[in-house]
Amino acid sequence: MKILVVGGAGYVGGGIVDTLSKKNEITVYDSLIYESAYRKDVNFIYGDIRDYKKINSILNNFDAVVWLAALVGDGACSINPTLTHEINSETVKNLVKNFNGKIIFLSTCSVYGAQEGVLDENSEVNPLSEYASSKLIAEKYLEESDAIIFRLGTLFGISDQFSRIRLDLVVNILTTKALVDKKMSVFGGDQWRPLLHVKDVANAIEHNISSNTKGIFNLHYKNFKIIEIAEKIKEKIPDVSIETTPLPFQDARNYQVSSDKLKLETGFEASIELTQGIEEMYNLISSNRIKDINNPRYSNQNFLQTFGVK
């Protein structure tokens, strides 16, 4: 199968490319916002998804498109809302108009906003950020296609050996702070996060890339309170302290989700444990491969505030 992975050079893309390239012919299309070069041994096209002439000229050379390209995160997307919607929404409209093959699109559980109870794909959407809003608009454009849309939980863990690690994700940064500062600062703590190991994104795509499955699916492993995440990290690093501070505002990402529909209709269930992600981060930070954990490149928001989009 010939697969185009758009935005495949990033944190999520590394694991997806590694997994899919075992049995498929992969091409990565990416503008390398966060990277200086692409180092994997697969076909690579340097390009911006807003360059419609360029991307449209290659789309129908492929059986399937895995669309990862986006500005990601509430903070990163709030910097320039117009640019966020241009990149996250309007490029997807172009994709639907110009590609007739299989589409797998990564959305976010953030489209639900802060709600009580366990949310499924029939729950009301309530986007409370530019990021969530831009992804929901993209989902609407994809209604005209037979796409699979995965609404991802909060990611954690390491994707592969090459891709930039993200230290703006709750499990990754709390583990890092525990090792470096011997202290974890938890704001609130009772907020829920539907966690998902980044490699389980790749596993879900591999499981469904050749199927006739279509529609919207939540994709997460388990729901955890943030204080529970901190306590799991303390089990690995016992000499760390946990400092809690009341949250002075409503957390727009406070929700629990169900991924039962995905298991029922496709047979796939995310299975990589929280403890594995903590172990991965522990080993990475302990190895001193990251010289400066405060470098802007490890945070989407900080990087875009510092350097902007090329």
C-alpha cells in the first residue's frame, strides 16, 4: 500500500512511520517546523500543506493519506488564531476536495471541552480553545469523505529515537520535573485526562489502514486524574515531593472519555501502560541526552512564540 503521511516528521509521526513502513511504501510530506532535517530512511518531500499546488499534484499517487499536520495544543494555537484555522482546518477542506482515497485524520478529545461524566462519540461537543475549534471544523469538512477520524486523548511517552520529544505533555513534563527538580507541582489535581501512549496512535492506524472502517472514534488508554499521574511517577521516583496548588480557573481539558466504540467496531484497544511511558521518560532524562529541558523546541507553545512558523 502506498501511504502519504502528512506531517510525519513530528512527535506523533515518528512512531507511525516506523510502524507503517514495515509493510507499506511510505512517503512523508512535512515542512519541518520543529526540525532542521529529516533523518529516517523513507521517501521524504519537503513542503507546506498550504502550498495547494504542490500537495495536490502528488495526492492521488497514494492509496491512503494519514493526516497529522497541524498546529497542536491550546497554547500554541492561541498565538495566532487565523493561522491556526488556516493550517488546521482549511488545508483539510482542500484535502477532501482533491483526494479520493483512504483518509485517516487525527483530531482531539478536546472538542468535548470540560464536561461531567464519561463522554463518547455521541456526546455534545463544546470546544473551548482555538485548537479544539479548528479540529472540529476539520472534522466537519471530512464528513464529505469516508475518513477515519481519531479523537486522541492526551499523549505521553516516546515515539521513536529520532523525533523531537514533547515536554509540554503532562506525563512527560511531570516525570522530567520529578527527576530534575525532585519536585512535582500539581495545579488542582482532580482534573481528568484521557491518556494515550503515542505509539498506540501508530498501532490504531496500522490496525485500521486497510479496513473499510469510517467515522469518528475516541482513542485513549485510560482516564486518570492528574494527581494519580503524579502518584504513579512517585512510585518510580520515591524521593520526589508532590506540591499541590488550587486551580484558579476551570480547566478546559477536564473530561473523561470512552473508547468502547473503537473496540466494538474495529477490535482495536489501546494497551500501552502509563508506567511504560514513565519508564521511557525516566530513561531518557537520566541519560542526559536532553541538555536543557527548558529549550523552547520541546514545547509547541514556547517554540512558536519564539520562532513562529516558517
